[in-house]
Amino acid sequence: MTHLMRFLLALSVFFMFSLSAAASDRVYRISIDISENGKNLTSPTIVVKEGNSAVIEDSEEYGYKISVTPTAARGGNILLSSVINISGSDVSSPNILVKDGGETIFSYGNRSIRLTAYEFKGGS
């Protein structure tokens, strides 16, 4: 094997490992807007690493707990695996596919929950 071939092989292996490492280092910013009867109750934002779960909870005042796990999907989409608990009961466990910057809305009784997900690229 010539030096050039060894160099190109080593370079391609390096890029392959670099790309797979970069893919697993994705971080997402997820905004959660919770309203009741059209009135905004709270709008927290979380930053979570791909494949990890983040929980937002306010079981005392408003009675909700939301767990979200983001994962990269094809076409620049984000898969949000979530569990939504209201007043001590799991009311939904949806897996939602959204575009980067896209949102989804759930309704439960007079409550509405909007999830918006972005791949976090740093900054504000």
C-alpha cells in the first residue's frame, strides 16, 4: 500500500469517526408553553442533549409534569419522545416528529401544551 493510499484511508476513518461523534453531541432547545382556558400559565425553556430526558414539573401550583427526550431524525427533523402528566396521571406518551423550529400542540380538557424544538447551536 502506498503512502498516499494509507493517508487517504486514515483520513477517511478519521472523518467517519468525527462525523459520528458530532451527530451524538447534538443539543436541543425545547420551549414548552402551557395555557389554561387560553391564559398562559408558564413558558419554560430547557436545553437537553440528544437522547437525554429533561423534566419540567410544577405539580403544586398547576399540576403538570412533562418529560421530553429529543433525538435527531431523517431530513433534519427532531423526534420528541414525551410523557405528559397532569394532576398525577399520565395523560399522553406521544412520539412526535417535528421539523427543526417546528411545534406541536396537545390539549387535555381546558389545558393546552405547545412544544417547540430547535437544534441548539449556541448563543441565546
